[in-house]
Amino acid sequence: MTHANIQHRLIIRLEDVLATKIVQVDAPPQGMSSHVFFITTDVGIEYAVKYGQAAFKEIAPLQLIARGDATIPIPALIAWFELEEIQVVVMSKIKFPLLESVSVAQMGSYVPSMIRSLRGIHANVSNRPGSLGYARSSWKEVLYAIFSGENFDWNEISKRPGLDTHLVLSSVAQILELIQAKEFDEGAYSLLHTDYNQRNLFVNPLTNEIIGIIDWEEAMYGDPIYDMARVRMYLWHFNLGNQVIDDYYQLVQFTPHQKRLEALYWLTRVIQYLAWYSAERTEFNLARISLHQEFLRTYDWNLVT
């Protein structure tokens, strides 16, 4: 069934669930997992509709945050249901631009708000790491599962077009050794977004503030520096310059131990994102694959020991 056919069937169901007439449908840029479209009702109310095999993963973190700190900018949950085994979640639409629409020259100005918003998310804590539906015994176990074959089939991934098989498999082997040897701060764990990037952050260009955070499917509990490492990757992806990077480190105030952890987490993401970028051969993804692989070819692994 094509996405056009799915959306047509969903609109019929949505009109029943929302008890309203839908008069307009728009499709924004899509992410890497579930699909999203916007609807407008006959009385002008706008909603975001997310559907896919794992869309219900949005529900638990959004409910958790809504019960706690209302200052974290998230969409409101409106409804959720299944249509022929397709999970569907309806949320309020955030009527601001995405961070990816901002000029590169302005992107660095949003970093302070990015850090503040993350710290608000991280204030939600648990005594067990892992996803909201599947707790793990340790944070090390969470990281190890990404590269041990439990979460990703790296043998299959490494053979995808555009990937250097030897480079990918050797990088996975080395990161497994580093994770196994590393001592992590086990104890209280923070709620993590894990995919905190320019396609999931809405911004107010007048205030340089993050005004909305979406795509919570991969949320879990763990080390908050893991989320900060995704911000560091954002600075790298857009080549925002040494001054922005220096300002970032001034804001986060890492200890030497924390900075080494961030370097390790960043490296895990450089490798892990090859699995996601290679899933679809778009111009954007191919450029990211090239960037990540060139980094790995020249990386000094002693920097994270």
C-alpha cells in the first residue's frame, strides 16, 4: 500500500476520531522512520499526524513530560489508534519553522537554547537505563547492544551501497572494545531524546529559542552527556566553526572525565548513523555517509582511551 493510499484511509478514520471535516492535507519533509502529514479541519484547527510501525513510542515520553515540567516545549497528544496494524498518533501542530530552515550563519545562535531545553528534559530521572518500555541492567549494556548485533545487523549494514565494509566492521569492533573497557557513571539516569537535531527542533527566529521538540520514538534513560554529544555532532555536520564550538563547551562546562565521555558518545553516533543514512540513498544521506566515513578513516582512536 502506498503512502498516498494510507493517508487517504487515515483521513477517513481521522474525520471519525476527531469528529470533524478535514479540508487540507500537507506533507512536510520526512524523517527516517515514521511518516508525518499535517491536516487542517473545516474550523481551521491544525494537527500533525504521525504513522508507522513504531509511532506509539511517541506516547510514553510525551505523557511523562506533560505530567512534569510544562516548560519543555512538546506537542500536545490529541489521539492515537491503529489502522490495519499501522500505529497512528495525532498531535498538535507546532507553527514555527524547523531549525534546519535557518541559515548556517544563524544556527550557532540557537545553541544556548538547545542546551537549556536538553537540561529540562534531563531533569526527568529514573534508576534504570534503557527505553521507556525495556529497562536494562546498566548503561554499558545499552551502548553495547547498539554494536553487538542485538539492535543492528552490522554485517548486513556494512554491505549496503556506499559503505566501506571493512571500515564499518572494523569501527564497530573497535567501539565495542572501547565500550567494554570504559567505566561509566552508573546510578541515576536522565530522560534522553537521543535524536536531538535540526529536523526535530522548531525555533522562534525572533528570540533564537527552541520552541518545539518532536520525534520522541527513540527516547530512553541514560547518561545526559549522550544527548549533548548529538549537539556536538550538529555543530560538526554544519561546520559552525571554532568559536561556536568553544561557546558550546563554555556552556556545558564538562569535567575532563565528562569530555572524554562525550568524545566516546560522539564516536558511537558517527558509526551508528551510518546505519540510518545508508537505509535510503538520498543526496543528503550520501553526503552524510561520505562525511562520517572520511572521519572514521582518519580518526585517532587513542583520543577516547
